[in-house]
Amino acid sequence: MSVPYTAEEIKDLRVIFRSLPTYKDNHILTSDFPEIFHRLRYERSAEQVEAYKNYWNGLQDGKVYEEQYIDLMTNIYKTYLGAQVMVDIIDKNKSGFISEQEFTDLLHVAQTHDTKLAGKTFEDFVAEADSDKDGRVSIGECVKWIEKCTNEKGA
């Protein structure tokens, strides 16, 4: 169970973000990931850090904007809200639906957080997540699918 960040803690998150070497124009670059993870005591393997870098490099030319960072940090331990932030970012074309490429990008980083998502295919995703059976997976359907997959017992 997560406890919401206080205003003071959010202020501290912003100070950390703004003090990173590549901070400029309200964003950092993925090269700062090892440093920010260290400062946040968010221990990740080299492979996980590389997966995060690849994810963000493919999304926004390696840029992470301050408000995205704050949204992610304040919601990371709340599966539904954290997934909502990630899915909104991954919907590059802002169509409101998740394409096969967007799913692949999302799965690559999501499975570093939760191995229950490993091995899922786009076909599995559509079959499991498309609740209205229109052949597409909306942002909301995707978020619910992530929540269901990561909260299943023994999966």
C-alpha cells in the first residue's frame, strides 16, 4: 500500500530532478538515469536501467519531462495510476488506442517491473484486453489489462 507523497516530498523530488547534469528546458536525458535512481535509492540492475533508457530513447528522443517524472514517482506504487501515466506516454500518436509497436515498447519496459508480463504477445494483449471486442485496445482497456495482469495471484 502506498502512502501519498507530501508537498514537501514532491518538492524534494523536483530538487533532485532539477539538479541532474542534463537538466535543461524542464527535462533530463536518459543518461541521467543511473544518477537519479541512485539519489532516489531506486536500485535497479544494469539491464533494467538499459531497458528504461531504450524505452525513453524511443519515446521522446531520450527526454523525460519534469511533470512526467513527478506523475510517475507519485504513482509508481499504485498500479492503476502508474500504468495510466505510462500508457498515456506510450500512445505516441495520441490516437487513444495502443498499436502493435506501442505495445511492444510498453511491454519491454513494463516487464522490467513485473515479470508476469513477460512472453505476452500483441495477439494475447488484444484477446485479453479488448473488452468491447472492437478489435482495438483503448488506453483505458490497456490500463485495466496491466492492472489485471500484474495483480493476478501466482501468475
